[in-house]
Amino acid sequence: MNDPASALSAAELQRALGELQRPAAGTAGFATDAEAIAGFLGEFADVPHTQRSYRKEVVRFHLWCRLQRQRDLAGITRADVQAWEGFLAAPPPEWIGPRHARLGSPGWRPFEGPLTAASRRQAAVILGGFYGYLQRCRYLDYNPFLVMRRRAGARTDATAPMRVLSRETLERVLQVLGSRADAAGDARRRDEAERRLFTVRFLVNAGLRRAELARARMSDLLQREDGDGRPAQWFLSVCGKGGRLRQVALNEAALQALGRWRSHLQATHGLDAQQGALLVPWKRAGERAAAGVSEAVVYRLVKAALADAGRVLAAEFPADAALLARASPHWLRHSYATLTANADVPLELVRDQLGHASLDTTLLYRHREDLERARRLRHVAL
């Protein structure tokens, strides 16, 4: 009964833990836990990486509820949540399987080993959001994760170290990538260098998520007259998390990055500058105007670009190189958010630009008051 691989029938596994390639038709009116899980995960069908992460947490929690507590989702109490936290730190052997085993395969198990403290906190955040969703859908009335006590020493969102690159570091990175593109010799190297330069420069100047750039198309660009003789403003129409639409304002640097990239594609591959995806795959020359890329491609592009820049900067700026070796596309979004929030731009505007659901999220990036307080108190000492 405690073996998670054999406890559920194949039909139940498929229904509760399926691939969910498209969103559920609706969120209300769920009749079973399986339908509620499918509805929640279906909300993230447009962001596969997030959906996979959330599915992992929800699936193993649901199995644990059934096998270890003999309860459905609505029956879970605060005491159960505390027991779940302990279970994550030391899952029994029958719940542990090999890495990368596919769900439903004979070797699959919910865990690959005990979870670290950081992973346990992340699991609690995801499940808290899951239960919040079920409350909003009126599937249940109580969120046992919402009343979790902050443990002493536990890292909160406000105190967690931000994965941010400074303006100076970003300027050095863009200089390196620009030089790489200017000096590239053969067509393939030039293509790769131009793609890296565009991807990093556009992301850091627009604050996009990598999935948003992967889906963006030239037809999503729009221009609005500003009046009073001011130049027209450019926007990119984006469908972000939760299917929320927003208009991302493009600054001059973002427009210049896009202009250089499209000019390169038109000059070297004959692409119509008004067609296709913003970021096109270099391998399919005949289909460039129509094809886009996956968010995994954007991730690899940014990782490779930042790591390459770090190697160039390592001798003169070793601290930069250490950061760039770990940085990812989301660091560029964090960096944009931090630079913008600390530049006297109203936080409501920053929130709308980034697509945050709450102003509380945007407030995490505003550090100016903390720095001013530190400067004023620095010399007040005995």
C-alpha cells in the first residue's frame, strides 16, 4: 500500500498526472482531486518548465496524502503539513528512485533523495499556491500551508539574496558580446554571436521572461503616437504567466538590439524584417521567417553568452566571472527589475512592465531605501 508506483492504477495515473499539453476548459466545478490537479496544472500549459516543476510537487504530495495519510486534499490539516515537511527531509527507500526516470515507467518514484532545506521551502510555496488556487475555485475552504510559521533563520523573499547583475557588469558583458559579433569571421560564427548579443541585450532591456521572448513575433510589435511632437513609442504585446496579456514598453536599447538583429538576418539570410518570430532558429534557413524557438533554446543561448563573457572578463574582473558562470536568463529579468525600480520609476509602472500580479513582488526589487539607511547609519558607532 505504501509503494507509490503500484498504488494507483494506470488509468488513475494518466488522469491525475497526465502530460496536460493544453489548459483545462475551466477551473470551477471540479468533482475530484484528479480534476482539481489537472485544472491547476493546466493553467501553466503555456510555460512548460514551470508546469513540470509544479507537477512534480503536486503529484508527490497527492500520492503522500493518499498513501501515508489516507486523506483527500480537502482533509489535510496543519498537522499533516508538518508531517509532510518531515517526510520531504527523509522519504523512505520505496519512495526514492533513479534520476530522470519518466513518470509512469517501472523505475519511477516521487523522489530522487531527501530534499534540501531550500527545496522544502520551495515545495511549500508551490503547494501553498496550489491550495490557494483550489480555494479560489471553491473546491475547498482551507489552506493548511497559508498558516505556516516562519522558522527562525528561514529565508524569506525579502531577505533572500537577489540574483542580480550590476549595471557595470552588464555593460561589460554587452561590450564583450558586441565585440564578439563585430569580429566574427565566418557566417556561422557571426550568426551565433549576433543571436547571443540580441538575446541578452533585448532581455536585459525589456525585463521579459525567457518563455515570453521565445513566443514573441514581429506581429506582436505595435507603435503608438505620443503626441505633442514626441517620437512614437514601441511596445511588444506579451502573454505572460497565467495567460495575462500586457504591453511591454521597449526602450531605445531594446529597439536598437532588435534593429541590429533583424538587419543581420535580412542581410545574411534574406529575411523580411516584418515577418516571423523575434528569435529565429539558425538551423532552418528556409523556414526562418515563420519558425520560433523554445524557451530551452533561450536558456541555453543566455547561459552560453554569459559564460563566454565571464571567461573573457575573468582576468580583470574575477568577481564578475564568478557571477556570470552561475547566471541564467532570469537573472537578467531580476537585474532589469532592480535597475528600474531603483531609478525613480513609479513602482506601479514597473509592476505593469514586468507583469507582476502583485505590487508586493515588485517591492522586493526596491533597495534604494535600504542603501540610504545603511549610508546614514554607517558612521553612527561607538
